[in-house]
Amino acid sequence: MRKLKVFGVNTFLLGDQARTIAAVTSQKKFAEAIGTTLGYVQTYACETGNEGEIRVALTHPGEVFVFCPTCNEWRVVAKNKA
């Protein structure tokens, strides 16, 4: 099994900047999880080194989390289909 990596990208949620993360095996899987293209991920996303983001994403690999700035917490926005 391939090693999980946590990728993240800055997005917008209800007009506020938000952080979107997921623990997946590749940039392609991250693109599929957040519903965008590989090119978008290669341009705007990165593998995160933030320990808090890594800890959150690894609790449920494959699920997409968004940090909601107004409620100051991580929320699951897409469940793992596997």
C-alpha cells in the first residue's frame, strides 16, 4: 500500500478564506477528492507539513476536511467512497 500524504489548498467558504485538506496517496487522488483537476492541484495545492492538519486528516484518510473560520473547527465535507 502506498504511503498516505496530506495535501492542502486554500479555498473559499461563504466568502471567507478556508483551508481544505485530505490524506490521500497522490495529487491525483486529492484532485478527485476535492472535485477539481490535477492541473489545479499541481498549481495551487501542496503537501502540508503542518502537524495539526496532518493529525486531523489522518483521523479519516480519504475524507476531505475544510477548516471553517467562522466556527473555528475542521468539518468533513466529503466522505471516503472506498
